[in-house]
Amino acid sequence: MTDKLNPPGGALSRRGLLGLGLSTTVGFALAGCGSSSRTGTGSDLGQLEYAFSWLYDVTQAGPYMADTEGYYKKVGFSSVKFIPGGPSAVSVLTQLASETAQFGVSSPTEIVAANRNGASFRVIGTVYQKTPSCIVSLKRNPIRTPTDLKGRTIAVSDADKPAMEAFLAVNGIRSSDTTIVPFQYDPAPLVAGQVDGIMDYSTNSPISLRQAGHETAVMMFADHKYATITQTYVASTDQISKNRTLLKAALRADIMGWRANIADPEAGAKLAVNKYGKSLQYQLENQLACNKAEIALIRTADTEKNGILTVTPELQRETVETLGLTGVHTTVDKLFDMSLLAEVYREHPELKALS
């Protein structure tokens, strides 16, 4: 996720926001939980109200492309209304529960928390097949494998400590073998040599450091026994039952949008810079680099075979297991419902191939 792009004026990082405990999933014991009365049929689906999980940056390049290329209209919507997220925004799950949005992107941890609070949400697809979580170090003192963490000092935010501890455990590294210090989402201590590495996203610090002239080494959690999805499409079980036509149409449009972004990442980045996120004053070089880093999380052997947004049964199971390592417990059937995407690809097999 391109949460920390540092445009002029400074946008608050979503990772910093989570560290402050401001991402809330309270208030989900709502009757119906997201059952919209405006289901729509055929080619008359009305306006799609689409809630983003963050600001208008390149994280949403697929929907930008879908809007620009007219894909939402092609699948039956009269128009699309994007609802940005951010520090002061109402959470996507709350919007779905209160029916102020019909479609949106959240995260597995937020979905599990909401379900524990009386909701009944499910992951219906995912943008990222791999977590962007990683350890970033400088090339002159690299950390390339979990074993390299022994004896090192790593800056980790409070919000990320459970994931870091789980990563160490699953790779057989004792917590006492690594010194963990606070991380404030600023890579300056790494550059100054005060720490050996920082835990961040592959779409954040590695890009800003590289653009500042620092050569980095990036160890992806996903490459070392830590499998989980991110940027997940979500719907309530009531929506899945009653609004299948609308949800399938929205997924289909976004599949086409993400395919277009993968084919031309510069076009997606330009839409973030020049149109949708223009007021945020992003730099094209940064947004393009972030887009390419995201595509590496989207385009995998599984999505090449099964199609964009799909989640294999194996990855569903691995995601649940990884969440459990961090203290977030659920089951596959209580987190996933991939039936909508299965129908989309069965009805539109031409969308499956990426190359």
C-alpha cells in the first residue's frame, strides 16, 4: 500500500494512523449489516458508491483506470462515486454496514474484528496476493534472510510488533536474538546508522530511500513463511446473498481496471497525480514507482492462472494461519467467500489471462 508517499505538505501515513489506534471497527452489531435496497438488475444498476480504504493515491489505480476507460458503465452502472478514506474518514466497514457505500476495500484484521463485534463480513477478493510487509536495510549492511536478524537492531512500530514477533517465531528466531526499538515511520534512523533495519511496506520506505540516493536491501515477509493477503474487497453475507448482480458487476469492472493498470502502470500513476489525487500534489516518479511495487504484489503465478483478485484455497488457509500467529483468530469459512469471483470468471473467461 502506498500509505506513506510524503507529498509536499506531508500526508499522514496510514501505518502511523493504525499505530495511534485510530482505525476503528466499533459499532458493527447492526441489523442487516450492509444490505442495500438498491440492488439493481441487468444494465440498470444506478450509481456505484465505492469506499476506498485510503486517500486518492495510486493504491486505487485499478478503479481509476476502470472509471476513465468507462468500465463501470460497461457493466451496467450509470456512474461511480469514489469515497476516499484517510485519517478522518469513516471506516469502509461502517459505511457498508450503514449503507452509505455499496462496495469497498478493507483488511482481513479489520474484518475479523468487525465480525467479533456482531457483523458478518467476508473477503470476496483481494488486490495484493502478498503482504507488502518487509525489513528494509541499507545495501552496505544488508538483511536478506531471517537469520540475518540475529544480533541486529530493528525499528518496528507498536502496531507492527505482533506481526514482527510472529515473523520471528515462524522462522525460528527468538525474540531475544533481535533488539526491537520504536519506529515512527521515518527512515532517518536507518540512514544515520542508529538501527540496522526498519519494518515497513515495500511500497513505502524502499522507494523513498532509493529516490533519495540510498541503495537498499529488502527482505519480504511473504518470501519467508509469512503469507497473508492485503487490500481486500469486502461485503457482508447479506449483500452477498441479496446483491450478487451489483457486486459481480463491480468486481468485473475492477478486474478490467487492474488489468489495464498492469498493462500500463504509468497511465495509472498519472491518473493518481493529475486527476484523482491532484490536490494532494503527488510526484509522478514516486507514484509510478509505488505502482510498480504494487503490481509485484498483485501479479503472481496464481493470478496469472486464476485471474486478478482471486485467492486460492491454499492462500486462504495460509492467511488464516498467519493471522492466528499475530493473535487474530478466525476460520476460512468465516473470513472468505469467493463465490462471486468464481461466477464472474465463469461468465467472463476472457478476463482471466493477464498475458
